[in-house]
Amino acid sequence: MVEYTLDERPALIIVRLRGSLDAYLRDFSPEVEKQIRANPRHLVVDLSGIDFIGSRGMGLLFHLHKVLSDVGRELYLAALSQAVTDALEVGGIASLLKICATEDEAVSAASS
């Protein structure tokens, strides 16, 4: 199961995730999409608290990437563990996403 917090700022939204990013994503995606569509901003997703990412989690990240792209905004992933990085590379989506070493680096990239 994944837990999340939303930190809304004028130019971006920061989502901090904890747990396993897999099949238990019921309320996460609709809430974030609602925020993006209501007021299009860049999205920073801090994955430092994620210990596992499955195919549904990767699908979610790709879906958010597409939603943001449709409204002219970007998805920035931050603080990925080696296991998450490896999963995204094996899943073939790492090259499509903006990946930053830290949340601060992602916020800076999204703000410029």
C-alpha cells in the first residue's frame, strides 16, 4: 500500500510517496489528476519512501506523465532507489521521464 502527501505550491505540486507503489493506488491517481486539471502545474514525485514499484506503479507514473504532457506541464521524479531505477529501466519508461537525484533538484528543475 502507498501513502502520500500533497504539497501544493503556485508553480508545482510535490507528492511524497511511502510504501509500495503497486496495485493499491485507488485514491492517489484521481486526487493528483484532479489537482493537475484544476490548476495545471508541474508535478514533482518524491520516491525516496518507495521500497517497491510494480507494473501498475510504473503504469501510473506513465499515465501522470501523459496527463501532464496534455496540459503542457512536466513530471519530475526525485530520489529513486536503485531498485526503482532498475524497474523503470527494465519497464522501458526511464528514458521518457525526468529523473532527479533529490527533491530539491527536481523542484529547482520544475521551477526554471
